[in-house]
Amino acid sequence: MQQTLYEILGLESDANNNDIRKAYKAMLLETHPDKSGVNNDSKTLDITVNAIQHAFRTLIDEKSRKIYDEQLAESFKKQGFHNTGEGLDTYSLDSFNYEEESGFFTMSCPRCQMTEGFQLTEDILEEYAISHDNNGYFVLVQCSACSLWLKVLFDIADEE
């Protein structure tokens, strides 16, 4: 998945204009060959000055930021991830089969019966987890064969 403009600048999506300006200046310094020194962080090596400037121009302008945020939310929906889960069927991750070989949690779709219509990985769970209740999390995911969305609840197990 391509980095978001927020990720390019190392910001949260609720950052204010002051935060955006500070992050912009810091990222320019980190990526500038004359200012960054020899020990470049691998995270900043892949980010170009043009990408940083584009992120800044888009996020600092209220109108362009609103458009970008709407497009970003829509792209997450198309990938099967968005922030609200009201009115959706809820399943526990325990209802999914875990395939150790592939690392996938899978479940057949309850609507269209597509075998493994729902597939999740631990990376997806970590990246898109939304806090729920005290220690729980959830993700929203769409069947790969039909329009059914599910809210999948899970807990993070303590590693011992």
C-alpha cells in the first residue's frame, strides 16, 4: 500500500497546521543531502523532496486537505477498511480459521458462501485495528465476492 500524505510527513490525521509546518521542515532537513548527514534513516531515504512538498501543499490548504481526506477514506473503503461499523454483522476472530502455513485468518462468507471470502492477516489486523471497549479491537472487512461487510472483533494476545 502506498504511503499516505500524513505518513510521508510522519503525522496523525488530526494534525493542525502548526504540526504540519513543523513536520514539513523536519522532513525536508532529514531528506536533504547537505543537511541529513551520512547516517540517513532508511524510512526517509524512500521519501523524495517532491513527495514532502506535495504532502505539505495538500495538507496545509483546508480545501485540498478536505478533498484528500475524503479520497483517502474512500480508498480505505474500497480496500475493505473504514472507521464505522454500526449496523454490520459482528463476528469474533475466533470464528475464523487460522492457516499457519499462509498466516491467514479465513472465513467463508455467510451470505454468498464464497469459500474464504474473508481473509485477514496479522499485519492487516495491526495496521487497521480500531480500539473497541477496554482491551478489544475491531476491523471492518468486505467479502471478496459480494458486498457484505463484517465487523470482526479481536483481542491482542500477550506474548509470553
